Amino acid sequence: MSERNLKHHGGQHIVSSFDDDLIAVQAKLSEMGGLTEDMLVNALEAIKNRDPQLAQDVVAKDKRLDRLEMEVEELATRIIALRQPMAQDLRLVISALKMASTLERIGDLAKNVARRAVALASVRPTHLSNSIVRMGNQTLGQLTEVLDAFTSRETPLAVAVWRRDIELDEMYNSIFREVVTYMMEDPRMIGLGSQFLFIAKNLERMGDHTTHIAEMVYYIVEGEPLGDDRPKGEPIGLDGL
């Protein structure tokens, strides 16, 4: 039992303290979400503007995201152990653990994109950057919407994001074909093209994680899985050539 509860044995105080813990979990998740968005925004800006310093700033922020994930895990574990939450509160706490891990993975992918941006800063500009930035903005938009859905508990918004993941799959396939075409026509493009392919794949994976968050939002509110009938694309790879 927390120090606050030891001082106040009344039921109202215990309920209030429990609510405070739930609010704290959601606040930390919101902070993680905001930090993840910032990392992706800046990684895309680093690509667009050939800014290696901005890319390095993104890499540095990943440590803060890791710390937040640990804080969410510790708080959620304490709530389960001491509060024994039920129904929607329990679903929230369980989903918080999964969501923190998912946001940390998205942050890792944004960090990977930023590291590629450092490599791209020293090469000549190419219109392939525009394709990557467009896909990145699509990914960012879906991440922002699903975080809004979590905050507002709007399941229709979460479901809409969940269904739109196929758009990112199609954008990835388009970029893949475009890059491979350039690489086949000009072998000097192989090194640069490889960087773009890695970035596009990281963005596509971010989209997958975003749909996972959408599923968690639905589970928190509705108390049941969203389902497995999501429209899915088939991202191609080198083995698909």
C-alpha cells in the first residue's frame, strides 16, 4: 500500500489514489507518444533538409524513450500487484504494458531512419527523398491519429487507422519498385538506393505497430479483440524480384 494510503485508510482516499495511478500511466504513455512523434518528424526533416545534426538529435532522444518505457512497466506492475484492477481498468493496465513496448519499437525505427539520414546528408539530392518523405508523412499521420484515439477512446478513429495500413504497404511497394529500377539502370545508385529501401521498410514496420496500438485502443474500450479481417497488403522484398 502506498504512503498516501497508509496515511488515509478511508475508501475514498484509496479510490482516489488508484485513479491517480491510472492517470499517471496514461500521462507517461502520452509523453511516450509525443516523443515518438517528435522523433519521426525530425527524422523526416533530417532526410528532407540533409541535416545530420537533427538526425543525431533523434538518435539521442531514444534513451529518454527507453526510460519512459521502464517507468510505465514499473508503474503498471505496481498497479496490478497492489490495486488488483478489474474490467476496463485491468484492460487499460495490460494494454499500457504492450503499448509502451510498441511505442519504444516505433522510436527505435525512427532512430534507424535518422541514422540513414546521416548517411544521406553527404550525397547528392534525389527526388527519391520526396517519395520517402511522403510515405513518412503518411506514417506520421496514422501514428498521430491512433494516439488521439487512445486519448479520446474513439474506437471508430482507431478502426479507421487499423484499416488504412494497406495504404502504407502500397506506398512501400511503389518505392521499392522505383528504387530497384534506378539501381538496375545505374549501378552507382545501389548504395544510395539501399539506404532508401531500409528507410521505407522501417516506415512500413511503423505502420504495423500503429495498427497494433489501434487494436489495443479497441480492446480497452470494447473489451474484445478487434478481429483479424484487416485489409492487408503484401510488402515485397528482395526475394520478390
